[in-house]
Amino acid sequence: MFAWVTPDGDPLLIGGHAVVVALAAAIDRYMAGELGEPISEYDPAWGHTYSIAEAVQEAIEHSYTDNGEQMANTIRAAAAAGRITGASQDPGGRWRLPKRTFRHWLAQSRPKPRSK
């Protein structure tokens, strides 16, 4: 395994020899002006997304619901309707929800108290 130590002193695990070779080739292409495609801020590769189960767990932990199954269905419906910005399905059909936009949707979905 190979690692690179950043100027701040933080080690960054790169991987085995084949990964280092692929990284070197990608850097060479970049230096030659081949910038590639931009990565969406909502791309699951960033690690800033929830699965439905993780989103339900957060909703339960913050007292939005005590019915996990119903909440899972509500989240799926909101994601499918486009109410959770950046929500997407992987090739297997599993939803990935950006944490930031899920939390925004969750806060907005709480019923507002009625005025008296």
C-alpha cells in the first residue's frame, strides 16, 4: 500500500501499485490539459449521503417520527418527487440522499404549529 503525506502532515492512503499507476496516468492527463468531467456535489463518492435506513435513523433520533417504516416510505416518496434536492438512485434502485438537503427537507417537513 502507498500513502502520500500532505503538506499539513496528514497521510492519505492511495492504494496498491496498480492504483498508484492509474493515479499517475490521471495526473499526467490532467497536466496535459485533459480535465475530465466535473463531479456533482451530490455524488455519493464524496461520502456525504444517507441511505434510506440511515435517513430514517436520523429522523427517529431527532424525534421526527417513531414509525420507521412509514418514515422510509415518506422519504422515498419525497425523493422520487424531487423534494429532496440531489437525491438519486444507484443502479440497484437504492436511494442516496445528500445529508445537507435531506436535513433541510426533514426540517421543512415537520408540521407547523397552528396559531390560536
